[in-house]
Amino acid sequence: MPLVLTLLVLAALALAVVAVVIARRGGRWPTLLMRPRRPRKLIWVPTVQHRELPPPQEDPVVGWARPQADAWRPGQPPLADQPLNPGLRTQLDGYALGRAKRVLEAPNLLEHAAADAESWPSVEQAVNETLALAESKGTVFADRALLTRALALCAAQGVLIAEWRQLEDGRTAWDGEVAQVRASDAFTIQRVGEAMLRRLLPDLFAGIQRRPPDLEPGLLVSYCTAVAFYLRLHGSPPSAFRREVAVAG
């Protein structure tokens, strides 16, 4: 008799479990053969580093004087002498990261600069001034042609940043010899210089046989970019901008 009661209790518990399962499945009887689940599609969501960040709430106009070799410090924070809010600095730097990425990925940049009669003189002058700076400090070149080509790419990137500024703001305004640019330009030049230093280190070491202790390779890279940026600001806006103005008029 106790065995029968035990079996009845177990059967009642089993029925209760089945009833709960049926209730949770909306009244449908559970099947032994479950339908295979379809594999979920993995949708790639870009991280912050891959997104094109929106422009900062404020991109103030700043003066950009001709870079001075003795005062140029590639590791110094951009616009350290400007009273910029720390939050704004973060926005400007984030925006500059996206712009620098597009500058670094620009295809055939050196070839395009060489074919542009207005851009190429700025590239040549920036490279020559950078090489002259290195020689004045006692640098001995092992492969001048290799070093020249590496610096020419840096100069072409500086020209592109300047033309980008002119595409957005038009012809550069000047206060004497000081160009009126945007704060984000300084951050972009720094980010491009940092990335190009890592990319060009093999060429820099192969092109320089001996250099003084106070001349870091990073100075040549960022200085060349900054000088080319300054020189190109003297010119007219790129032709794409002029065509847009002509069509709009």
C-alpha cells in the first residue's frame, strides 16, 4: 500500500510539472524533437576608435605661426598655451583622431601632390627646410633619397590638412604672418605625426647614419608636416572648392 501511494504522488508531481511546462509554452504540448535554432547574425558595431566622431561643439579659431625649429616640441600637447577647457580638449582630440585616420588612409597622396602645381612647391620647400634643419644640427645622411621620400609624404599630409581647412573655411585669413586656423587642426597634425613616426621609423633609421642626441626623429616628421601645413595656407583654396563656389554662383 505505501508503494502505491508513493507511485501516485510521483505521478501527480509529474503531471504538475507537465502542466507548468505547457502553460509556459502557451498551451502547446512540448515536443521531443526541438526545432534547431537559427544561428544569430553577428552585427559588427564599430568601436569608438573606428567611428567618425561628430565635430566638437566648439572649434575655436587659433593663430598658427610659422613653426620655429628651436621651439618645436613634437611631444608637447597641442595648444598648451591656450586656455582651452579640458572637456573641449577631449572633444577636439577625439575629432582629430577621426580626421587623422582619413589623412593617413588617403590613397596615392604623394602622387596627387606631385601633380598639383599649387601643392607641390609647399611639399618641396617643407622637405628642404626639414633636411636643412637636420644638417644644421650635425646629422649625417646614409640614404638621402629614402629620407627625402619619407619626409615628402609627411609634407603632403600637412598640405592635405591645410586644404581641408580651406575647403571648410575658404581662403585663409591672416593676422600679419599668423594664419587663422581651427584648434582641431593642431590636434590633427599631432595625431598624424605620431602615427607617421611609427610608420616611418625603419626609413628614418635607414636614411640617417648619425644624428645628435638632441634631434629626435619625431621632430623631423612633425616639423615637416607642420611647415607644409603653414606654407599651403598661403595659397588659394583647392580647385574643388573653387568649382563649388562657381556652381553656387
